[in-house]
Amino acid sequence: MPDEHQNNHQDVAAIITAMTDGEEPFLLETLEATLTDPSIGQIILCIEEKNAWLDRILGSLKEDPRLEIVHMPMAFLGAVRNHALNFVRMHWVAYCDGDDVWCTGKTFIQRRWADATKSDFVGADHALINEDGKLCAFTLARNIPMPSSWLVRTEIMKQYPFQDSLPSVEDGEWWIRTKDAVRKSRCPKVLLKYRVRSGSLSSNTPSKKRKARIVSFASLPILRQITLLTWCIWLATRQEEYVWLKSWGQRPSSISTHARENS
């Protein structure tokens, strides 16, 4: 296990994307969780250039010297993240969508995991929350971690940037393209609360539609107790490897035996 006293320095830059008005009700919670993470030395907040509500919600947070606001034209998410990378001064970068919430110590735990496994990339597991922030279910996260849980060496993301022109699944394309080039590992801890909400840019993908059905199911108190039992399934099946898929929509073909180069 990683040494609990390792890596208490702030060497991670958080790139938070909040390019749409739909993220306004949730961004403050996202920022507060990020700012309290002990490994965060820099926060780059990506905002659409015509944004009219950011100043109203920031309050005293805008006084934090780690927070840098980057206004830019609306673009695909991969292009936004690539542009934000130009402002990163830290050795590591972590991504977070403006409606998701990191669990306590998220990147601190991942930094220790990266050192222990000598990884360039560390993904983490996630739980589903609804628009009100209520916990609804735990997911297996067997094939690919949600981008809001990624921790990656900055030099790796500069060497292998996202595809600017993809309107969605830019994370899946990157994941497959870097299979043999990036030392990846999975930290089998729930370090992200992924918010399922209507109107999200990724709401129409098959994966997000499944998540939406689960959260809808959990909206009924009695049924929510059933969906929360997914924690038992997650706990019983979690591992330090990802199940490799050659492309999305396929059945798993194999499981990598090397946790440093899994996908």
C-alpha cells in the first residue's frame, strides 16, 4: 500500500470545465471540493467567453491565488481541455466537469497511488448522484474511468492530447489510442461523485442513458435502497486492472495481467 505520508506537496493542476449554463447550479460545490484537496496547487476554470453568471457564484473563492479563469469560445470538450493545458504549471493534471464532485482527498490519494505503482495515469471509481447531490448507486467502472476521475502526468497529456474535433467520446478515443503508450493503473476507491442530470452534453450516449435510468429508478425511496446495494457488488468485484475493449460496444475480450499497462 502507498505510504500515507508521501506526496503532501501541491503538484496537481485541476482543469475544471464549465462551458454551459447548465453547470451553474453545481459549479460552486465542484470548486469547493477541488480547493480543499491537499494536492491541488493550481485550478484552471474553463468558462465560455460570454458567461454572465460566474462572478455571482464565486464569492470569496475568486480570492484564492490558485484559481485561474480562462474564458474561451464554445468548443468540443477535448479542444477545451487541450487549450487549458497551455496554462498548466504543475507536473500532474486532473480533470473535473463543472457538475461533478471529488471525494475528500481525491488527487492526494491518487498521487500516492501513482508513486507506488510508478504510473503515468491513475483512474478512480465513482458513484452516481442525482441533480440534488443525493447518492443513488455505485458503478463497477471496469472498462474506463470517468474523465472527472483522471490524474495524468502533464507531459503525457501534452504528448497525447485529446482529439479536438470529436463532439463526444473523446475520452474513449484517447483511452484506446494510448493503450500501449501510457502506464495506466486503477485506484479501486470511490473518489468521484458523478452527477447525472438532464441537459448534459453527454446525455445521449449509451453509457449516460444507462446511468440516467439507474438514477431515475433510485428516485423512489424504496427502490433507492436496492440501487445502493450496488456497493456490495462493487466491493466484491473491484480490482486494480481495467477490462480491455478494442472499441466501445464490444464484449470484454481480455483482462490485462499488468496493472501498469491496463486499459
